Amino acid sequence: MISDGDSVDLVHLGFEPPILLRFTRVGSGASIEGGKTGSHTTGHGESYWDKFKELIALGYIPVDDALNLNLLPDGWALPSAKDWAELISSSKRK
């Protein structure tokens, strides 16, 4: 369960470099930063849990799991808060 206000960082390893997104629960919905389609929020009655399951089905996995399973390169770490906006912007695919 993801509590209101909590964020989960996810990564899609099917791209080089891997695409990051940040999923944040906002009430019964969610806010998404980054990812393949860019930043947006849930709408039209879509719950945070429905959106989270959709992201997993699209191939995103929690960064913590990717690190624990050694799926990311040695030394890889989440960007600092300062670098997050730049990374999210550069990860968008057209």
C-alpha cells in the first residue's frame, strides 16, 4: 500500500538510458513526474492503485527492486533533487 503523500521511484530498463519516473499518491489519485509520456496526474475516476498497476504492466519497476536485483549498472544512484528536473526532462521520448 502506498500512503497519501508517499512517492515511489520507478525505472523502465527497456530504454538506454533507463527511463525514470516518480509516482506520488495524492489522495485517491496520483501525480506522475517523468516517464515515457511526461508528467501528469490521474483523472476521470482513475485511482492511484489502478495507475500504479498500469505502470508496472508497462514495464516500470521500483528502483529499489532494480538495485536489489542488480539490474542497474554498478554505482548507479537516483539523481539528487537538484538534478531530478533535468533528468525527467531528458527522459521524455517523442
